[in-house]
Amino acid sequence: MTAPLDVLIVGAGPTGLALAAQLSVYGTTFRIVDRSVDRAHESRALAIQPRTLEALAGFGVTDELVIRGNPAMQLRMHLPGRVVRMPLFDIGLADTAYPFLLFLSQAETESVLAQHLAGRDVAVERGTELVGLERTGSSVTCRLRRGDGSEEAVEATYVVGCDGAHSTVRAQAGIGFEGYAYPQTFLLADLEVDGLEPGAVHTYMTGSGMLFFFPLGSPATWRMLAMRPPGAPDTEVKLKVLQEIADRNTADGLVLRAPVWMTGFRLHNRGAAHYRSGPFFLAGDAAHIHSPAGAQGMNTGIQDALNLGWKLALVCRGRAPGELLDTYEAERAPVGRSVLRFTDRAFTVATSGNPVIRFARTWLAPRLVPLAVRARGPRGRVFRTVSQLGIHYRRSPASAAGSRPPRKGPRAGDRLPDLPRGLQARTAGPGWHLLLAGPPHLWSDGRLAAVLAGRADVLTVHRLGEQSPWPGVTHGLVRPDGYLGHVARGVGVDGLSEYLDRWVRRI
């Protein structure tokens, strides 16, 4: 048996690759395996939300993702008799450097993350399948099988299942996967389309459902998503069938051609009963699967990974208590449940054959959507929800307001906004970051130094002066994932000391 690992990552999709990227920053000993012999080359997930771009920026990969992607800012909603031109993410996003939905195929996202790992000498072990897990005292014995049939036993302290809807880790850990399958069958294709305005998302609302065209660029110009017509044979997807769907649901004379990839699939709405069972953790599709409404799936998985990774790393280094790992489920399971509810409602509106919902889709929507476009307040709130910038952990045990919390600005548990611009870049390095706002001389006494003693290797101090997210004299402790763990007004550091004593061990 090889030397024991801190973490075995099972699954090398975007979630597993993001987790590996974070663990590598902290020097954690880990391996990442995937039973597929190659990464995805189809588009699959096709959009990256602003919050995910922020979260990945600390690895230095976000600029490359943006270069490869298409920050499409417009939606064309084709309604009976009219086309509504609607911006995507034009308001409510002033506090991020990425105020757009980036269209980029999952194949490209995986390519960028894999290149980043290769640059850090991290090898993804493909063609290697997890076939068994057995708890042995304080560790787990993991049986891995390679494509040639040979097997290897690996000992790890923790195992993270990033291995998708049919997760072996979830099954071996005995964690339930609760939910249901939708009755419809969907058709997906990456192809060329003549007759579509480029650089925009197109959706056609009809009585039978909704038809979508998303700008991709690679491996084809467009991604088409449609429901298989009732009564159509559930066989191999043909270009002829896709053309018939386009002809039936559009009046634009669209011509579909040169398909790169076509497939049919069923959608599910399921969530794991738990995100953790002892040394086993679930992230991404292993923990939640749902419809692609709102482009939430891959983004939620990557953010699962980046919530968990630093916690595993610091616990394995002995710099955080084991109870920090309990906050993973406390923080991410509510997010997963919220995504399941949101995508289910959006999916039902888009596809239901219920007469009332069909009436709303084909008669009310053409009249209400133009009004909704002009309602900046509600639209801004929707954008912040879809962009995932509004996710917070205010109820987490790892979020604690001081005895005098600021009256304005972000609260404990909130994401640190990028205001003033560049603040997120300053706090993107590994470890915790303490922000001190107000005149520098107020923070020069020995009380703060005593609180920080023995933590310099995992905690960086930033003196912001008056350039801070909060008015007046304030201090805020930013977690390694960019969320605020503790915020308080004034120069009193008793609350900060209590927080650090609980979550950040001294050398």
C-alpha cells in the first residue's frame, strides 16, 4: 500500500478539478481519479456564473476562461408575434468584476482547470475506478481498479465523491439520493444554425414547451435544447428530428446543420440525504442533480468544492478543529435544496402541459415580460440570485457577528463584495484575511498582535484605511473561500479573539 493520503478525490469533472486546485494550494496530500479515460469533449454544462468566476480567480484561471468564453449580455425571447430583447445581468452586479454570464462549454472549463493542475504537477489519474471503500480505524482503505484490471489499495483520511449522479462514494457511504425523474425526454445538440442572430441567447415560448439556442463558439456555434415531441420514437437523435422541432416552434426559417454532438436524456430532481457521513463527503452532481434551468448545476458543484477544500486542508494540517468539517453540510446543503426548488419551478413553467401553466406561458408571458424587463428592482434581485452572488452563510456556526456589528455593508456569512474594486484580489491568497478599516494608528497596540500570534502562516492582515466595504472603524475576517466569518465595529478584538480561538489553531 502506498503512503497514506489526506484526501482521495473521486471524479475529475469541474467539481473534482476545482477541489484538487484548492487542495494543491495548501500542500495537502491527495490523489484525483476518474474512471473515464478522457475528459469531457462535449459541451455539457455551458455557462459560468459571476460568483464562480470570482471563486476561481484566486487560482489564476478566470482570465483564461473569459478569453475562451462568450460574455453574452442579451436574451432574445421569441414570443407569439414579437421578440423581447432582454439584457442578461445588467443591474444588481456593481460589486463584482464579472458582471456577466460567461458562455463556455464544460469541455473548455475542464481543459483550463486541468492545465492549471498540470502546471502544479498534479496528475489526474484517468481510467482508474473506485470499486470499494472500507473504514479502518481513523482512515479509509480505498480499492482502485485500472483499465488493465490491476488493483491498488490506497489509504486516505477523507474521501470526496465528485463522481456524479451515479456516485460510487455515495453508494458505498450508504447515503440516500432522494427525489424523482421528470417524465419528459430532452434532446441536446451542439451544431450550426443559419438564421439566428449571433451573440445572444434565444428562447422560443410555445404551448408545447420551450426551445433554447445558446451561443457556444466551441465545439460548435450553438447549443440546442428541446423537448422530444410527444409520440416521437425514443431512439437515436437525428438531425431531421431536430429540424422538425425548429420548424414547428419557430417562424424564422432556421436551418440546422453540421452537428458535432447530439443526444437524448431524462432529467432528475434529486438531492443527497446528507453531504457528509464520517470521512466521506459529496460534492457536485453526487450531492444534487436537477434541470439545467438557470445554469446552476456545474457552478453549484464548483462552489461546493471550494467551500469544502480549504476546510479539509486546514483540518489535515492541524490548523483547524475537526468540527470545521461539519460546517460543510450546514452551509452547502441549504444551497443545494434552494437550487433544487428554483430549477424545479423554472422547469415546470417551461415544460408543463397543464392548461393553466400553458396559458401563462403563451398568453400572459407575452404581455408581462416586457413590463418585467423595465422593473429594475425585481430584475436586479433575480440577477443576484441566478448569478449566485446572493448566496450567504449567515446561519452557519462559522459565521459570527461581533457585539457591535456594522450598520451598513456586508454581514458575517456574506460574500465579500469587490468594493472597492480589487478588494477580492487582495484577499484571494490562501488562508484567512483580516481587514482593518479606519486610521492605521488605531490598530497599532499590542492587543491585536496578541490575538494574531501563532497564526501568521494562515492569516494575512490588510490595512484598508478608509477604503473598505464598511463605514467607520471596522474589522472583518475573510474566510479562505471569500466569505466573511466575523465582522465587528470598533477596535475591540475580544470577539475576534473568540472566533479565532474556535476556528483557527495557533502553531
